[in-house]
Amino acid sequence: MNLTLDFDIARSYKSKSQKYRVITETWLEDNLYCPVCGEGRLNRYEANKPVADFFCSSCNSNYELKSRESKRSVSKGIIPDGAYDTMISRITSLSNPNLLVMTHFNQSVTNLIFIPKFFFVPSVIIKRPPLKEDARRAGWVGCNIDLSAIPNEAKIPIIEDCSVAYPSSVMESYRRLLSLQTDKLQSRGWIMDTMACIDKIPNEHFTLRELYLFEDLLRMKYPENNFIKDKLRQQLQILRDKGFIEF
């Protein structure tokens, strides 16, 4: 995999964002395989396709690419996305694409992470204020993706600090996570929140008491649930049965 970005292909563009979009999308089309099935390349959708940026002709997986100029990964940062209503509609209808998040620096790809589509729930999408009246698209409401709300294990590294992971390792990580896939958004949210809480515990080994410290935070997210601790224990049992934690 060649990590060098070709800046010559974007010389005719004046906007920096347009340049980077063309450069990064061309790199991905030329270099990346499908992280789901291993197909040798991804195909680019027509410009402004509302569904996604890329698709796999073998397994029909869809991908959206987001990129940023940075040396470090933005796996815990905020990523700007498109229209808020469109994004929420995709997630609630289970039609959102997988996400690829790239960072690049000095004309080279530095990091690339793959987040499976079933790790997205409405709570990870942050609504932005409407554009002001003097803006070209006055009133338009965009959104950001809060990557810090997504469990670490769901952010599969394809490239990490300029080091390329083996495709077999990437696909194996995806297949492992696939056991957590569910079409029920609330169930998906509980699994994600439990894993995210575990990520915040500094020690590899933790107790129920440490996990219960997140009870108040979870009660804010699930105000109608009066049995937060019971729900946490249920999620731990699911994660144990799927091989993600040991009791």
C-alpha cells in the first residue's frame, strides 16, 4: 500500500477542502481493499451521492470517507459530517454506510480507521446550529460525529502512525465485532455505552463497583430506565458470551 498522496491531480481546484477531497478519494480508490470482504479495491460513487462515497462490488458494503490534515489519529475527536436530518434518518433506518476516517500530513496518509456501520446510534451525532441568514444555505443544519462516544474496539486501525495493518487482521477484527450487530437501536446503544464506559476505566481488570460509577451518566441518557445496574450486568453477560470480556 502506497501511503503517498498525489497532490498534482488537484492543481485545478482553488478550494483547499475540494483539493483534499479529490486527493484523498483518489488515494483510497487506488489503494484500499474492502475491509469487510477483502475485495481488492473499492469503487467510487458518482459525485454527491447521498448514500455514501464508495462501495464494494463484491459484498455491496458502502463506505463514507472523512479526512483531516493531522499527524495523529482523530479516533477520539469530532468529525464534521453532512445534514443532521439526513444522518439521523440513515441511522434510524439502518441504511448508514461504514465510516473510514483518515488523517494525512506532508502529502502522506498517517492514519486510517474503519468503523462498522452498526456502531452508529443517534446519540453519537451532534447537531450543529443552523447557518446564519446571510449564509448561502441559510437555515441549513449540519452535524458532527463524536468519535469519542464509539468504543475503542469498534475503531479498527487499517493504518496507524504510518504502519499498515495486515488485511487479514482488519477483516478478522470486523468479523469479531459482527457478533454484536443488532437491528434494534436501543440494544445497539446499550452495548456501545457499556463498552465505552469500560474503555474509560484505566485498569485492564475492573470490578462491578467501578462500572457502576457511570450509573448517573447512563441515567441521563436513559431517563426512563430505573434499573441501570441491572442493565449493565446484562450487557456484561452479552460481552462475555461474545468473547469480548472475561469474568
